[in-house]
Amino acid sequence: MDEDALSRDDVIGKVCLTRDTLASHPKGFSGWAHLTEVDPDEEVQGEIHLRLEVRPGARACRLRCSVLEARDLAPKDRNGASDPFVRVRYKGRTQETSIVKKSCYPRWNETFEFELEEGATEALCVEAWDWDLVSRNDFLGKVVIDVQRLQVAQQEEGWFRLQPDQSKSRRHDEGNLGSLQLEVRLRDEMVLPSSSYQPLVQLLCHEVKLGIQGPGQLIPLIEETTSTECRQDVATNLLKLFLGQGLAKDFLDLLFQLELSRTSETNTLFRSNSLASKCMESFLKVAGMQYLHGVLGPIINKVFEEKKYVELDPSKVEVKDVGCSGLHRPQTEAEVLEQSAQTLRAHLGALLSALSRSVRACPAVVRATFRQLFRRVRERFPGAQHENVPFIAVTSFLCLRFFSPAIMSPKLFHLRERHADARTSRTLLLLAKAVQNVGNMDTPASRAKEAWMEPLQPTVRQGVAQLKDFITKLVDIEEKDELDLQRMLSLQAPPVKEGPLFIHRTKGKGPLMSSSFKKLYFSLTTEALSFAKTPSSKKSALIKLANIRAAEKVEEKSFGSSHVMQVIYTDDAGRPQTAYLQCKCVNELNQWLSALRKVSINNTGLLGSYHPGVFRGDKWSCCHQKEKTGQGCDKTRSRVTLQEWNDPLDHDLEAQLIYRHLLGVEAMLWERHRELSGGTEAGTVLSSPGEAPEDSLARLLQVLQDLREAHSSSPAGSPPSEPNCLLELQT
């Protein structure tokens, strides 16, 4: 798309990958794909409700076509809707319905008749169009009816999906519109009932609770058999599984010990892409994202708003980019470098000050995990000569793998809606380098790498002292605080999705304007959707989770925005209510819809239909129905739209993905089992496992065998759920 600030965004071109194409690439499709022209007549959506009949007539049979209604038509006008009408064509004769203004869910209830000749073979064509006063009408889709088949059936009624018009010859101009580089992977996973995965989950949790007791334990073995290529996926799945079991801190502590047991050089500690490093990265993204936003958000916003030219490398300075700066003469290179250093020192100082003040804002589970890391490293490397090593271990994750990547790519961490331009991106890169130097405790090696960073050294040295003081306070969390935290978490449902939204609850009186939305901070748990004025304010419950009946998008024309959703629920008295919530972008909208649908999917009384518009005045804006409590004009969606971090943890899916990975390395596991048990043949599992390492492995192999059998034959009466299709796309 080409973004336009004032009018609608323009389409540049499209790439279309079919499911068959993706299925032919088991490891995923990766490469450049040509953009092709987008023909509006092929980009259609929606369904039309028709009643078709063949009736006897005086001279010949009559073909009757009743055009009842349509839903989810493509919005062709700038108001976010269309002005649809239907054109019915048969044997050269054309009839049209009336025009329904400003609706993608029109209702016509109009009937047309045609004379049906004996042996007629021509098809009946029903076309939907968007009426335009000035320009030509826009095609919305068509349905072609086989009249011969209809003569046999005599009558047919139902919803027909609108199809594109592919009668025109297409131009093949691949390469003229550019290309997109894509990485796309499709995985189909059949997720069994929860009970099937309990042995696997219990076995892994038992291993974590036991801790490290020498070679042969399952977690070290899983790490050993995991290739670099899939380590991030395995780390993510394991972490999410243990998060759901309340064992994330214990799991990470086990990985810390494994990493420390095989590390002798302090300067390589946690610097590789080990399972410990990958799991800790994922953990910080889950547990610390809100904390990151609180510390980094204001600094990142300031960098974006100022858009100052910043450069410290003399070989890259471009004086002409700076301009006169009010001096009525171009600045010299020395002046540019000094001004850049001042700007970076200010940003770095502000960031370090915000970090120093954020100890209490850091989630207790993150603090407790860092405390374990600090303690384990200090035990492994005691002595005055290793005084900084525990601090560097903490900063290797906090600064190098969390804060610095977020500074360099704020959009990927949801700090900004869009990527930075070239100038802002360079400022962020230099700031991230400075943060890395502070995180490395200002070692001579980091200073020597890029000597032109020297102007920041005073701030970096001061930052090292600030950071050490911050870490000392951060890891000073008592066991009592942890117990209090655990008790609090056991009483309060953990947040599934959090973030700012604009709310408007309508009572159906008068026009609804976007200015009537009020910004609040929302939190979705497995108990309720709550809100507060600020993230730290006391929350008030808006909707009990059990009362949610549907979560759906709202038509763009209703509020002048395409990022509005509605949560339909019942209040304590059982009366239907609707809350309208506006998100900042389409990605945020999809994440909230995904989370809401997932946590309420087992609710009783879920709606089968809804109104995508609003009830304004005396009718619905979408379909123009006058009954406020009547049946909705579109189907509700109950499936989850996304599978990402901000969704609820799906324990069964995580267990299935871990099982799938272990199945892929089963041959290696059997080889290790034979080594440990002195040559037991593959396929023979120990029947009376003890506490020996080979017994743990034997139990795991038995669990894999049981799960394989469960997949090959679904138990009677408890069929597995529908497959979860995980589509991963990177542009």
C-alpha cells in the first residue's frame, strides 16, 4: 500500500501465496515474490442471500429470483461503506434492485421473474454493485446460478459467497511493480484433549522441581538435541509451558546453572545463543514489556519528535544535512559532532535516570529471576577480581538483549506504530551503542572498538555507577516479597492482555462522534475486562468474563475509524449491553479480538450473529433494521485470529509443539537411552523407573509413544479439537 494522510491509501500491488504453495515448502517459503497488479473486480468479499424458484406459468415456466440481503460487502466509498444494488441478468434481460445507501449489510427483499424456455442452458447471473453518482459503479462480486440444476431441484435458498469477475484477460506484468521478500511458514497441529498431555507436562515439571543433579536429566538433554535453527521456537514453547505451570523462575534458574557449569571464561558468559539466553529473552518480552514501556517510552518518543541530526562518526558526518541552525552559516564538522554528543548525553542521562528510579516498577517475578541469576553467577565466580561479573550477567540480558534491541527497533517492541526514518534510526542506533557500553561496564575492549564514541565517556562512566546501584537494589528482593507475590497471583488472575484503549458506551441517542471516546488503561484477565485511568491506578471491572457474548469489529463508517471493536455482554441484571473500544492500529485491534475470543470461547450464550454497525436514531447503520434487539445481520467469529505473546497461554498447544519437537529428535533420545542403560534395544522402555537419569529418559520415551498412539487413533467419544494453523509471516 501507499499511505496517504488525507485520502484513502493506494494499492501498489499484491503477492498471493496459496495453501498448496506453502504446503510444498515444509521448512517454509523464503525468497523474493513479484508484486502483481490488483484488479478491483477480483478483490471481492461477502455473501448474498437468495431464494430461487422455478414456477409453472401460463405459456412457459417462470424463473423467480428473490434478492433478500447481503453481508460483509467490500467498502468502496470513503465513508467506509458502499451504496449497494443488485443486477440480475438472464438471457439478455437485466433487472435491478433499489440502491441502499451507506451499508455493507443491505436488505432488499425484492423479487424478479424471467421466462424460462424449454431446454434453456444459459446461467442466471446475480451481480452486486456499488452505485456512484459521479464515477463509474464499482463491482462488488457475483454469483452464477446453474439453471438446469435448479430446474431439477425446483427451488433453492441460502447464502452464496460472492465471486470475482475473472472474465477479463489479465495482464502479466510481474517485476514492473517491485517485489517483497517474505518468509512464510505454515504448520498444522492436531491438538489433543488436555488429559493426553498431562504425563508429558508432569514429567517436565518434575525435572524442573528436582533441579540439576548431574548429566542425563531431561532439560539438559533437550538442550543438547535442539539445533540452532529451531532453538528459539523450542525456548519459546518451553517457557510458555512453564509460565502456565508457575515454574518459569525455577526453569530459568535450572538453565542458568547449566550454562554456568560449562562456562570457564567470564567474558563469554550468556553471550551465545544458548537455550538459557533464548528463554530469558522470551521471558523478558512476556513479563517485562509493560516495564520496558514505562522506562523507555518517554525517551523514544522524544527522539522521534525532535528528529535532530545526530552523528559521532567523523567519516559519516554530512554538514549539509544540518543547515544553518540559526547561525546564518553552515555548521562546521566540529560543531555538528559537539551538538550530537550533547544530544546523546541528554538522552542517555535521561534513560539512566529513569532506570534508576524504576526498581519498584519492575515486576517482582523479573526481580526474583534476576536475583537468582546474580546469586548463581557470584557463587560460580567468587573473588574480588570477578566483582563485576554478576552485574554484567544481569546487564547482558537487561541491556544487551532487551533495552538495546527495543531502542534500535521500537516498532517491534510496540513502542511506536511505525519504523523510524533514516535520521531517527541513526540516533537510536548510537543511543543503543551507548547503552551497550554502559551494560558492558565500560570495559577497555568496548571503548577501543569505536574510538569516536569517546565524547560520551563521562556519561557512560557515571552510568556504570548508576547501573550497578540500580542492579544492587533490583536483586534485593526478599523471600517474603516473593511469597507475597505468589499469594497475590494466586488470588488475582494474571493479565492476558493489557494496554490503552478509547472507550465509548452508547445508549443509542444522537450521533456517535470519535471525540466522545475516552482514553483508559484496560486489562483483560481470565475473570474480567477491567479499566483504570493509569496503569498503576486501582482497576474497576467493566465486564465479567462469563458475561461476554461476542467480540467483533465495527464498520469504519460508524465512528470514522477502522480500528474500533465492540464487546457485547450482559450486565448483572441480564440486559444486553455493548462497549465500543477503539485501538490505535489494526495490529492492536486483532490482538485484542484474539485475546477476548480466546478467553470467552467456552462461555454459555455466545451469539451466532451481530450488527457490525451502531444503532443510531431509530435503525442500525449497517443493515437499516429498525428493531434494536433483532437478529444481527452478520455471523460472529469464534476462532482465534492470532497466536502471539499477548494472547492467553494455550497450554495444550505448547505441549503439542514440544511433543512435535521431541518426536523429531526421538532417534537421538533412543541413542542416549541405550548409552545410559547399557545397550537396551530401541522400543523397549523400562517398566519400573527409579530416579536414575536413564529412568527419566525412559519415562519420556514412553510418553512420546503414548502420544503417538493417541494421535494415530482418536479416543472414542473425545475427538481431538480442530487443527491450529499457525501462519508465521515476516516481511
